[in-house]
Amino acid sequence: MRLTWCAAFAALATCGHTAAAAFPVKPVRLVTTFAPGGGADIVARAIGVRLQESWGHPLVIDNRAGAGGIVGTEIVARAAPDGYTLLMGSAAGLFLNGLLNVRLPYDAFRDLAPISLLVVNPQLLTATGSIQVSSVKELIAHLKARPGAVNYASVGQGSTSHLGMELFKSMTGTHAVHIAYKGSAPALNALIAGEVQVMFSNMPGVLPHARAGRVRALGVGSTRRATAAPDIPTVAESGVPGFENVAWFGLFAPARVPKDVVAQLNAAVVNALSDPAVVQRLIAGGAEPAGGTPEALRAFMGQEFERWKGVVQAAKLQAK
């Protein structure tokens, strides 16, 4: 999968830029829309270390969890368009909440400038040890035998962990109760503690806990097995054909940021994502490095918007 994403996006990366003023000349702030310690934080820090080295200036990671990614996304959408405030954005904060009829204080397609796709994270379906299931098929049987008795966690309303589970329920004819948390770390802690029983989560945050036996890995949401966990079957091959649930993170700046700054940011990020140490760290955690041009990211966003729009409409989902 990693090679597929790299080929699709990194091959489109720009090969040269016109002469421009050096960037950056001071610390850069990277806003993430999830709590510290989760999958988003792992990705931000893995890439951030390489960017700091290449820039010679600090990259300050600012975790702004809340409202399904809306809080952090709005901060960057309203920031000065100089490239010194960036967003590591996800579909939830960018547009998924809007599909649930949540009023967004911005238009991600208008108010943000794409820089590069960073990673694609297959969502890992996991279960707590308090329910006796070890496969997707056993989970489906468990849910059907206990409609409404199982709670599932998400990293926030409108996230792919939320909508992915709703898609799973729709495709399997099952029912479970949604419990939203403010980020992957608190949601995962709740799963480990048995406060909730099931969860779709980004692999970088949950895979180490699955390997340690704190939670049970049932299936991967991508269409093919993940590079970091080839032993874990996909949900699609485990009884839910056609199922797909992946999350992704992209780098964005406020709209109207100078084109030369966008070009320099893109070059730095694509370079970081090709660094063997960064690639190894991301893959070890379950993320699939991507890269690519701003144009490729904008096109990808449009495709994702249409895909999840269909899911929301089919399931008749609304914000609660």
C-alpha cells in the first residue's frame, strides 16, 4: 500500500521552483486537531523532526483537540497567510462534520491551501478483552446477538473512526452505541479500560497496544493488508466484502499564502517523507507515507468528500 500511495502522490511532486526568499526564518507552528499521544501526534512528530533538521528552525506542535477537529482547523483557516501557521488536517475537521450538518466556521476548500498529503492510515478494528471475540465474523455475531448492548468509541464525531463504524454497522446489519471522545488517546484508553468494547482507530496509535495484547486486533479497514501488519486480515476479506475505511492526514496553510512558500513547504515535506528514517518510523507505527503535490491533495480531498457524502446520506447520519 505504501508504494501505491507514494507512486500516486510523490510521483506528482514538483521538480523545481523559481527563486524565492528563504523559508522559514523563524519557528513554524503546526496545529494538529487531536489530543497528544495518539496516532496524529506520532505522525506529526515523526515528520516534524526531519523538517526541523532541514529548516534549522523549530517546528512547534500545537495540539488543539475539540469539536471533531473544527477547533484546530478554524485556528489555521483564520491565521495569517504567511506559512508560519500550518495544519495537519484530517477529513473530520476539513469536511466530514459539515456532511453531518454541523455548521463549520470555514470552507476547507476555500479557506485552506493544500501543501501535501502526509500519510494514509488504515483504520484498525479492535475490541477490548471484555468481549469474547477474536475475528470480524465473531464480532458481527456478537453484535447481532446483543443489539444496542455494545458501545463503540470514536476519536470524535464526524471522524473516520465514527463514520467507518457506522458504515460497518450498515453493511453488516448490526447495532452499537456511539461514544465520542476528544482524540485517539482518550478513546483508546477507554477501550483498554473496557469502558467501550469496540473501536476503529488509526494504526499508529493502536497497533502497539494490539501487539502487547491490551486490545484485540480484528481487521484492517484498507482494501489490502497494511505494510506494518500483514498478519492482520482486512475487514473486507473477513466477511464484509467491499468495506473500506482509511484515515489520512494532509498538510495545509491558510488560503492566500504566497505560492513560493507553498512550493518550499511542499518540497520540504516530500523530502521528509522520502527520508528512510522517517519512512521506517511511520511504517512501524502503521502509517503509509504519501507525499505529492498541492494539486494532488486538493483532488484527493474532493474524491474523499464525495465518497463519505454517499456514506452519510445512505446511513442518514446527523450530528447529535
